[in-house]
Amino acid sequence: MNLGNLKPAKGSVHKAGKTIGRGQGSGKGGTATRGHKGAKSRSGYSRKIGFEGGQMPLQRRVPKFGFTNINRKEYQGINLNKLQELADKGLVKKTVTVKDLVDNGMAHKNDLVKILGGGELKASLKITVHKFTATAKAAIEAAGGEAINL
């Protein structure tokens, strides 16, 4: 072994990429590998999402239709059989509130909750949420419970 064949351990030295834009003597000066003119040769260039080289983009070619109501309220629906499961597991006792449903992962804390009539409810529960369907309200009251709107 001598000074001529010393080299760093494999993987310990990171080889730098090509050095560009450091004058004509470097061989990569001038346009710095960006070519001549055009958006990609300029600083600050970033391609817009959906850009198709100047062709009319797809999202502008396709016709728009329909209507989106900005005042729409979106409710998180929960069926009666899910409430019955909670009662069977002992996770809720006599009363069910939105907080109980959030704690059991059935809704998020800012959700509006609506009880739907799917399934069967045998437990007598006092349920306090934002809305009920007519069938759900009837089933809750038939089971001896109470449906209270917030």
C-alpha cells in the first residue's frame, strides 16, 4: 500500500452532480444546459398543473354543467343498528350524544349527525343529535327511547 492507491471507503463519499453555469471554461457555461429561449430556459419556471404545451387544456375543453349549492349542509349518517351495537358492547348506557359518537369513531367533532332508520333498535336510548329521519324517530320511540334534536 502507498499514497497512490489510497481511496475513501465505498459509499462514504458522495459524487457531486455536473457543475453547470460556471463560465465558458467549464464546458457547461453559456446556456447552462438549458438550451436557447423558451419558458424552461428562464429562472422561476414552473409548469402549471394540466399544462399541455399551449394547447387548450382538458379542464377548459370539457363543458361544465350542473349546480353546486354553496349553502348545502352535509350530515354524517348513522344507522340504528350501529347504535344497537354500541349498546350491546356497553359503550353507551341510557343517553347517546354527538360526543359519544365522536368518542366511538362514528363521526368527527365538527360533523353534523343524522340518525338513519337502517337496522333494528331494541335498546331504550335517549338520543341527542342534529337530525333524525322519520323512520328512525319512530323506531327509537317504539323501543321506549327519546329522539331530541340539537
